[in-house]
Amino acid sequence: MADSGRERILYHYRPVVFGVETFPRSVTLPRHRHVGGYATVVLAGSFIEASFAGRAQVSAGDVLLHGRFDCHANEALSRRGPQILRLPWEDDFLEGHFRTRDPDLLARMAEQDPFEAARHLRDSIEPVRRCEPHWTEILAGTLAAGPDLCLNGWAERAGMAPATLSRGFHRRFGVTPKMFRLESRARRAWATLIRTSVPLTSIAHEFGFSDLAHMSRSIAALTGWAPSCWRAHLATARAAMGAEDPGAQELRWRNFDQVRSS
């Protein structure tokens, strides 16, 4: 697809609804994506989530942080369906598995103001000590960190056939290693282009895309908009914001995320 500033591809994104939700028992959500960032606070039950940040088994008191355009799959483990609290999360760089000491307090706060609850969450989260990672988690981290990994070479060093590697990774992450790598680097390239003025061709080279067209197709496939469209929108938004206070700017971004997910 050509990189056009007015081009937009329509995809389905799961909506993010703030508040408490209880899932049916044994629920499994195939890999899906969200436009907006959000935090998941586990109130009851347990489940597994496999995302760009890795694979985590969580239970009551655990917290999963998601930046914008995260992709993940979920599988319930508890006999009763898990109960979660979703809160706003606007930090694309702080993601993954954490804990909070009082999830019930966050739920009560969210009834009055989910954004205030999110601010309290940021101040109260604690890192989680990771157990010995499964080989698929090691591979996911390697794929997310570098675009030049040779999967056949990785499989050989791990003592398995490439097809075995692909099937094992797909079983635990809901996506092939090649697609995980492509979406991960497209997301990192998108984060760079919206936060910097670095030329798009330089970003494409930095993240290992074969050319600008390759990066444009990948970002459009993940976000629904081509890179030049993102740059054009940001230029218009900054001009409109002018000297607005940070709170007003924050509100504009929330509204923009809601429009993108509709």
C-alpha cells in the first residue's frame, strides 16, 4: 500500500471500557489488539496473558500495563471466571506485569474517578520477580529487541527444528514468531515517529525494514493509519493545542484514541 497522508485502513480493535468486568469461566480470548492504553488490575481469579511484554500468569493483586496498540491473548485458569478492573494508562513505555497491595481500594476509587484511581495505581505498583522464563518468552524478548534475528539459527542453537519452534511459539503467544517480530517492530517504529521528527526513511532503516514502503504497510496494518497520516495528524493537533495546559492536551489524546477505536 502506498504511504498516503490521507490513507486509513479500517480494522477491528477491541474497545477498552473502564471499570469492573467479570468473565465467564474457562474464557479464552484469541490474540486481539487495542487502540488505547489501559491497566488491568486483577480482582479475583487467575489467567494467562501473552503480549508484547511477555507471557504472565496473574491472580488477585496483579497488574498488567498495556500501552497503545498492544496485542495480546488471554486464557482463564480459575474455576470461576476472572474479575478485573480496567483503568486508563497513558504511558506507552511502562508495560508488563506488576503488583498492587490493595486492588479493592483501586476498585472503590474507580467508582468515583477512574483517572484518579490510575494515578494512585502508578504510585503503588511494585515490580514482580520473574521465574525462570520458558524458551518462548526468551524468544519473544529477543524478537522484540532486535529485527535481525535469524529464526532458523535460533532454533538450531536451541536444539529444535524451525517448524517446532514456530508451533511452540504460536501455542503460547497466539501468533507466529515472524508476525510477532513484524508487529513488535512496527509498534516501536510508530512510537518513534509520533514522538520525534526523525525522517521516516531513517526510522525504517533503524528498525530493520527493507524500505519506507515496507514500514508504511506494517504500521498501517497495526494502527490503521500510514506513517505520513500520523505525522500530518500530529502537526495539526499541535497547532490546534497551541498553549493549552497539559490537562487539555491529555483530554484531546483521550478523545482521539476513542475515535480511533470506534
